[in-house]
Amino acid sequence: MWLFGFLELERNDLGVFCDYTISRYSLPYTAFGSSVLKSTTCVRFLKSNPAKMGDAEYNILLCHGSSKYEVVVWGAMTLADLASKIEAVTHISQASQKIIFKGKNLADPGVTLASYGIGPGAKVMVLGKKYDPEDDASYQAVAQIDNSCSAVEKKLNDLLPEVDSIANGYMEPHLCGEALGKLKKQLLGVNEEFMRLLERLDGISFEENQAPARQKRKSVVQRIQHLMERTDQVQENINHLIKSYS
């Protein structure tokens, strides 16, 4: 539908009004009733063309219950990309999301926001329950292993002062050999405990919507691997000291 009005605006002036593109051009003469207006500017309102949104960034409003989140998107962004952004700001897993725009449930992850007509200033409704680690058995299993890791780390740290004492010559030489043998055995036990924790982590399975639990497992695995590297370094020091006191 075309809408016309008369405005005293400069020729070739372009702008955007809400989600409508305003195109202005001048007509030399325009009849209006019994009068003739010269150089009148005619304004036509065209609905925004989603295909032309492209990569230009703009803001939309995500509404989840009473919470509102303003996010930056672009026309070529897919619904899958938007779902990922929604998860980041609302903590609602993608598998649990329902994305609604103008009363329609958006379900095709490969369709772009431009194709759905989601333009600047659009309000998008989001339904779904926020992720709660307390309700995730897999997350809690990983957290329990993380606590066990802290206990094993304490065992490792408790061995270090005695190793340093021997290395600095504070222990009687005739006692060092036996002490180093015990430390080596204890250190091997610590390393085995770390290995068992890694095996337990490897045995935990996750669903698609348990991204936080998977990320937690990744961080715990990295922590254990770092501690095992420390254990190897202490083991090398003990082996070197054993040779010195043999």
C-alpha cells in the first residue's frame, strides 16, 4: 500500500522510520484540491526489505518473563546463531528454548533473521527454563570429582616440604635414602589417584543441552592434567636426589 503526504523536506533526503524505509523525492507540480503546490516533496513508506538487511548490525530485544535483554544481531544471522546468543545471555540451553516472533514459533535453525522479518528494534519472546547446575546430575558428578581432585592435590602439596628439606640438606644424609623411597611411593599413589579421577570423568555422558556440565568437565580435566605435570616434576626431583644419596 502506498501512503502519500506533503512535507517541506530537501530533495533526495533518505531515512528510516521505525521498521519502514522512507524514500523522498520531489515532484515539480502536485494538485491538491483547487490549489497547485510547486516543488512539493512526496513521501512514500516502504516496508523494510529483509533481503537487504545483510551484515549490517542492529539491536533487538529478547524478552524472557520479566527479564529483557538487548542484543546485537544482523540480518544474515541464522536462527541457530541467535539461539546460541540467547543461551549466552539467558542461560537457557538451546535445546530448551522456544523462540517466538509475532506469535509464531521459529523452529528452522538455518533460516536467517532477515528471512523471518526480524529487523531493528524487533521484540523476540523466549520461553524455556534457565539452566540450574543443582538439577543436573552429570554436573554434580563432575563437581564431586573436582572436590576429590582438591583432596588429592593436598596430598601432593603435603609431600613438597619434605622433598625441599632433603634437597636443601636439612635432613641427615643417612636418613635421606629411606625418606626419598617413601616419598617416591607416596607420589606414585598420588599420580594413580589423578589417573582414576580422569577415568571417572571420561565415564560421564552428557546430553546435548548439558553444555555447562561439559565445560565443567573440560576445566576439571585441564586442572588434573596440570597437577599431573607438577607430580612428574616432583618425581624427577626425587629421582635425582635418590641418585645423589646412593
